[in-house]
Amino acid sequence: MTTTTPEDTTTSGATPEGPAVTPEAAIAAARERIDAIDDRIIGLIQERTAVSAVVQQTRISSGGRRLSLNREMEILSRYREALGKPGTALAMTLLELCRGRV
């Protein structure tokens, strides 16, 4: 009678649950997902920037100011509540990308 150790199942390429995945393959797959997510985030930031430009142009053409500090504070608060302190830094970066430095 032979016994099987956990090491034997991972090196054989299969387990009772399905084929074994090497750490390298798992990392590569996760990195592909991260890259796809990053592509979506970049696209959303570009879309946000375009929409923000419309808001700014409309505000200026109607005699208003380019920026609404109250609105920016709302955005900072939303990101901080959702993501903690790093969320504030992320929101500041997004605001800077969308409206430029003030």
C-alpha cells in the first residue's frame, strides 16, 4: 500500500478537487486581472475628466466659477468614508487630474 503526501498531489499536477495551479500561474493570472482592472480604472478616470470639463465649461459660460469647493469637499468626504485616509489622497489626485491645480 502506498501513501500520498500533500507534496505528491501538488507536483503530480492534479488533486481530487481539480488540476493543481502553481504559485507562478496563480500570480500570473492575478496580475492579468489587475491589469484588466487598471485598464478599466484608467478609462473611467478619462471619462470622469471629460465629464468634469463639461461641468467646468458650463459653469464658466453661465457666469460661475470654474470650481465648486463645496462639491470638492463632498467628493473628498465620500472617498475618505469609503477608503479611509488613503481615499482622501486618491480623491485629491482625481480632483487634480480633472480640474488641474488650484
